[in-house]
Amino acid sequence: MDKKHFLAKYNISEEEFAKTGMSWQEMMDIYHHYLQIRPDLETILTLLSEYLRKGDKVHTVKARTKDPEHLLEKIVRKRLLCPDTAITVKNYPEIITDLIGIRIMHLFKEDWVSIHEFITSNWEQLETPKANIRHGDKERWVEGFRAKGLEIVEHPFGYRSLHYLIVSRPAKGSYIAEIQVRTIFEEGWSEIDHTVRYPYDINNSILSDYLVIFNRLAGSADEMGSYVRFLSRELKRMQRSHQDEVNEKNSIIRELKETISALEIERQQKEDLKRKLDILEKRLLPREMSRKGLSSVSVDNLFLQQNEDDDRDWMDAPDISLPNGGKIRTKPK
């Protein structure tokens, strides 16, 4: 790899590279060593990602080993940021912890709990898991992260994600892998932010303002997703409750019909009583149709029409005379 080409490609000046205190030969030693171990990392990556796909609430898993050139770029920027951190061919796999990188996406914001427990129960944690949040995120989410032992990090650019550094020991060696967990909406925003801004337009105020708005929209979309799921569950619960109510009423009506059949009254009186019960059964029809998916407008119209028909039936029905001289009033007051 040519040094000048590399520095130009990644927008690194000669002066900045000199500040790293590293020679180009040291960089090339790391580069070639990484090319040698990368196939082993790919094997570990495959094993980890396949196992993670089995986790509850996991929607999608993306996995990659770090691009060799991106590794060198990260070493340069890390040396500039932390000049006291020595990076050599022997220790770079422990310093650059995302040589194996895995990203887990989930649909609903609250699904992170299941994934967190799956990760922490299956792998050794190299450090305390971190929850990157945006300033202004709802306190209940922040407290939820704290309750599970995550370190809260307020990200300056509003980046939201849970970060885990795990140690995998499939054989004699040990490998570090970075796992990021986020919702699909958070992933979408992060990908766009990274593509548009990273790493050369990080301080562009115009882009930052619009990306902040975009970030808020992504957060709102997550809240809406969670609410829609809650609403769906609540509607199903209400439907089950209504069906139980209908079944109970039908059972009562059957018992009443059996009771009427056993009464020692005239046949016409029995038929009149049974007709009243049939009208009661019809009153349940609009709600039944609503449960089966008709629109609320059509159901309301049917309900009004049914009420009018029922009222006419009640008005036309004669009062029922009992053998003891009493009467059962059938007309509404």
C-alpha cells in the first residue's frame, strides 16, 4: 500500500501522521499481520452471528470484520486522540476492539431487554455495557438502562445504541467482539448520519442541525411503533373480552328459552317470549360484525338501523298475559 495514496484517501495530512509517532513500516507490519489473522476472525464472526440470530426479539443481524485500510485509519486517529496509548503489532487486537463487529436490530424499543439478557448470559463482558442516548430522551428509557446495569453515555450527536464488548473463546485463543444493539429506526438514522457526515463533515453545522431533526423523528417513530403494538394487543384483549361477554349472553338466552319452553303458559305466549329473546340476540350482531373487521362507520350505521328495526318489533308485540292475571309489558316506556 502506498503511503501518499492512503493519507490522501482518508484525508490525513503528513503533519497529522507524524504526530502519531508511528513509522509507515510499523503501520505496514500491522496491516500484513491483520491480513493473516482475518480468516480466523471471519470464522469467529460467523459462529457468533449465527448464534445471536437465535436470540429472542432479534430481527436482523449484520456482521463484518474490519476493513484493513479502515483499521489503519482508526489507528492513526486513535493515536492523535490518545497519544499516550501505544499501538503495536502485538497489542492492536486488544486496542482496536471492533475487528469483529456485529450489529443487532430489533423492531420495538422495549425489545432490547430480551437481547441484553441473551448477550450477558452467554458471553463474558470485557467492560460494562454502555447505553448511548440522546439528550432529552425519555427518562423511563434511561432508568430502564440503569436498572439493568448499563453505563449511560449522552452522545454529542444523538447517536442511540447499546454497546457490548464480549470475549469469545471457541478454542484455545480468545477473541474480542463488539456488539451494537439498536432499533431498525435507530439503525436507519445512524447509517444515513454516518454516510453523510463521518468522518470529514462531523463539525458541519448545517448538516448537524438537519440530522438532529432527523434523529428526533427516528425517536418518535420508535415510540409510535411501541404504541401501535400496545394498541394492537389492547384491541385483541378487548375483542376476547367482548367474545366472552357474547358467549355468556348467548348462554343465558339459551337457558331462558329452555325455561320458557318448560313454562305452563299458552303456546302463543311462549312464541312471543321467544321472539323477544331473538330480538335480544340480533342486538349483538353489529358488535359481532365489528369484531370481524367492518369499519366503525358501517357498524354504526348497521347498529342504528338494527335499533330502529328492533324498536318496531317491540312496539308491534302485544303484552303477555300470565295465568294469574298479571302481564309482562313488552313495549318500551
